[in-house]
Amino acid sequence: MSLRERSHNGVARAADLESAGIDSKTIYRRCLPGGPWRRLLPGIILLHNNEPTADQPATAALLYAGAGAQITGTEACRRHGLRAAELPTADLHLLIPHQRKVRSTGFVTIERTLRLPAPVVRNGFPLAPLIRSTTDAVRRLQDLEQSTRLLIEAIQRGRCAPAALLWELNAGTQRGTAVARRLLTDWTDVRSMAEVRAKALSDRLAVPPSHWNVNLYDATGQYIACPDAWWDDVGLAWEIDSFEFHFARTAYARTLERNTRYAAAGISVVQSLPADLTRDPTGVMAMLDKAYRTAQASPRPSVHLAQTA
């Protein structure tokens, strides 16, 4: 078997190199400063001396951890496609079967677990499922804003139910989970970080919304929209619109179509940008209070709602 065949993505175990006929002293010399190779982890060799590619540290970590290992935490979230997982991280977090004994070292944190999930393989890398990867990530994040963004994106883009994330947090170690558990307990139907701020702001309104995230239907039963907030007594909708949390250019076209349906049903809509909620909360509240009074003075549109699951 050739050297190339014994390597993985340009990374190889020293033991496999020795099996290919390269003695340990030669491997050691090639990894010295100025040599053609580099030692990434104990017994793990990068077969060039340039900076590792984005995939090579992950490959090295998996080779070091051995059979049954899978990537979790922020690196796994990133590989699952979450944008909020582009957070600075000092290590690669790996799960291994509890009966195996491998120590954390260098840039690799090893966690032995009795609850090893079936991995999800993406581009050849075994990853913990997104729910587990997300909860493992937030256990290590000390920043409230970062934890919030990661949880919200996992819910919104990854289709992770808040209840499922909360269950996973409660099923594992409780260390480092207080912030995340408090957030998830409060979010029964969270859609975006902007909505989290909006809910806090709405508590200061003269008349808070009666519902959050409800499906609206016209008199014929045709679907209209699912506003972020809804005042059912007067038929007023509040939408917090932003590409930042919808992640798709088609969202703009959908917003135009939605507003057309609102207008056809006679529904008044207040639209806010996420930045407005922190930059000018007083102005947002004034706009909502005025819109409510205006809607109160007009006949309620003939619409009904159905609570989302």
C-alpha cells in the first residue's frame, strides 16, 4: 500500500507510516522545524509543512480519537451549515464511546459519553446530530449573545424544536447549561433573535399583542400570513423583517406577496427592522401604539386565526 493510500486528506497516523516502511526516526526528522512534514497531534502527521487546510485539523482529530469518534460542538454546527457557528473556538470537540480511553490534547477536546448518538456523515466527516452538536456548543459558550444566536439559528434553519434542544441539555451534564436552558424554557415558539427582543419590548406597550406566530385566514378560509405578533381584538399585525434571520434572497419576494395578502384582507401591518428594536425602542413602541389606536377606530377585518404547533 502506498503512502498516499495510507493517508487521509493529507494526514496520516505515524503507525501507518511505519507500516509503509518508514522508520520512526525518519518520521521524527521530517517533522522537525524546516522539515517537509508537521506533527499535528500525538502520533498524527500532516504530510506537508504548509498551513493545514480547513479540513485537515478535523481529519487529524478523528484519526487521533480513533474508532467511533464524531465531531460535535461549534465545528459540527458549522459543518451542518449553521452560520452562527462561525464563532472563534480554541478546540475541536469530539465524542467517543465511553469505554475507550483517549485524552484531550492540543486543539482537541475528547469527551467520553454513554450517550453516543448515531453520527450524521457530511462530506466524509462523522458529525453528532445537529441537536446534540448545538447543545454541546452552547455548554462551552459563555457569551449570552453567541449562545442565543446559535440556538435561534438551529431552531430556524436546522428545524430543531426548542423542546428537543431543552431535552438534550437536560439529558446530559448540567454544567454550563444554565443560560441555554433558561432561554429555551422561555422560547416556546421563537422565530428569531429579533422576536426575542420584540417580546421583551411588547411588555412595555399599553396593549401587548394577544398572540405570537399564529396563522391567519380570511373569511373564505384562505391562508394570509403568520405574523410575528398579532392583536386579535383589532386585527393588527406586527412583522420584524430582515434578511439576517431569513437567510434567503427569495424572502424579499415572499415579503411582498405576504404584504399584498395583508392588504387584500384589510389587515393593518407594522413592519420593523431588528436594528430598530435596539436602536429606537421608544419609536417602535410609539408606532405600535398609534397603529393599535388607528386599528381600534376601524372595523375589525373579517379574519380568523389558528395557533401554530
